[in-house]
Amino acid sequence: MSGHESTRPSSKYVMLDDKQNLIPPPQRRNVPRYNQPHSKPSRGNSCIRCLCCCCCCLFFLIFLVTVIAYIVYALYTPHVPSYNVDKFEVTAFDVQPDFSTINSEISVTVRAENPNEGIGFMYGKESAVALIYTDKTLSTGKLPAFEQPKKNVSMIKVVLKGKSEFGTVLLQSLMADEKAGKVPLLVTVKAPIIVVIGDWPLRQVLVKLNCSLVVDNLTMGKKIKILSSKYDYQIIF
């Protein structure tokens, strides 16, 4: 009997085990949710926004400049000044004994007309004027620095001096043209000019002027007649 009772499980422990199995599981608690930090914008989006902002600023700037240019044009109606060679004088034209070198001094008077009512021009010092015959420079000089007001006609006198190595063949060609009474010449002018609107000077531009002339002679002290002239302008900003 004692051995049989030792092997049989106690009912007390069985009931306890069953009660433990019947205990319901603890209720689940809701885990509190915390707001997650906002994700940082990607670098690509920042670049796109920056590009869009730059494009908007550029379009606005173009629009503003266009409006200002239209207003200025409507108020002042700008016109390009005109230039004409009014007088041509030879004060020295010496052919050296070797018949290949020419010393020359020529005075050219240019008529500059500014037709604008509210626009003036300031001519700078760094100008260059050259007198050319058949791609050979006879003499050079400079325009005087001056300010041309609105609605003004200025007579600009330029003295050109030079010593040119002509050579016998080219000198003979020049003498033949002079004998025929038709000497083709080219006057080139490069001048820095500042446009002044009202009292406001704008940026400086470079004006290039080519004047093709045909004169009847190049004799010193003799009146020279300009037979024909042709002008070509170029403005470099």
C-alpha cells in the first residue's frame, strides 16, 4: 500500500496545476505611439527648388529690363549719330629720294551730328584713326576726347601723321591714280563712346567707322575735292 501511494500523484497538486492553466493571459496594453520625426527633404528636391527660384528671378529680371528699355525707347526715341568727312587737307606729302618712303601730314574734318533730343555722347581718349591706301597705312592719329550734347552738330578735326614704306610699285600706282584724278582712300575710326541718357551715363561701347573715299588729288596746298564717300558702322558692346 505504501509503495502504491508513493507513485500516485496528489490530487491537490493536480488541481493547482489545472487552476494555473485556467488563469487567463494578462491583457495586452496598447504601446504608446510617439510622433516620428519628419524626414528631411532629399537633396534632389532642394536643388530643384533652388533651380526653380533662380529661373523665376531670371525671368523677372528679363521682364524688368524689357519694360525699362521700352520706357526709355518710348521717352527718348534714340537715333544713331551720323558721321561725314567734311574736309580733307594735305599739309605735307613728301616722297623721299629713294622713291619708296612717304612722309605725310593730312588733316581730316569729320562732321558728327547727334539728332537725339535727350541723349548725349562722351568720346573717350583711347581712339584711333588711320588713313589707308590699298591696304597700306599712310598716316595715323586720334580723335579728341569731348562730350557731345543733345541735338548737336560738332566738327571734329583730326591731324594724321605718318611715315610709310611704300615701295616703288605701290608709289607708282598712287601717282597714276592721282594723275587720273581718282585716288581711293579708306579712313578707319575706332572710338570708345559712353551714351548719356538725361544725366545718367551708361556703359561704354566701342564704335568702329569705315569711310571709303575717292578724292581727286593728294597735292600739298591744293584744294582737295571729295568725289564719293561710303560709310559703314559697327557698335561693339
